[in-house]
Amino acid sequence: MIGAGCVSFHWLVGGINVCYSQFLFVNLKFNYMNSNELRKQAESEENDLKAMGLYTKVLREERAERFENYKDKLLQAGYNLTEFEAQGKFTIEPTKFGIVDYYPKSNKVLIRKENKWINGGLRWIIGSLLNER
């Protein structure tokens, strides 16, 4: 991902695409297997149950990849974006809602102040956070 004030490195480790990016003193590190590679594995799989599991992973990876397009926009809008790799979430702050956690693979948002979960998290981020500024 290339953007203003952004440094990005990509490499392959054991067939997994690893990216390390640094944005305005915020370190974003994420590991993901390309959804296209997973889709090819699922199509070639003979066991239907295993193929269904791989297609589920494809959907989750596509959601995570879709969020990559909006990281720069959130940073440019003045939000602090921190990744917690072990939990698979990003924390977005400060917002009028308080601290917001976004889980890209499940596409859910947690508004901590209200302890409220929102499905369709990326759509909510675009509508509520990016369009407010």
C-alpha cells in the first residue's frame, strides 16, 4: 500500500504474503494469504467439506483486503489507526463515538463506549467516520 508518508515492504514467507507498512508513526503489520490463491486451492480441492472451508477463508480474506483500500483514507481524515494482529482487529480513535474496534475478517464494528456491535462494519466506517469529516 503506497500513500503520503507511507513506507511499504512486501515479501513471501512460506507461501503467505507478508506486508509491513509504516504510516505517520503508526505501524501496521498484517499477514494474509491472497484470496485468489485460496480460491484456486478451493477449486482444485476434491473434498467438498474442505472446499467449503477454503471458500469461507476466501470470503474472510476478501473482506480484509477490501479494508486495505480505506486505511489511507482513515489516516488522511485524522484518525489514529492501530492494528492488534493477535486479535485480528484495528482500533480507530478519536471519533465522536469514542474508541471503535473494527474486525475486518468478520466485518464487524465494536463501539466500546456503548458496548454495541454493528454488522456491516466497513459500510458503517465509510458512512459514519469518513463522511463526517
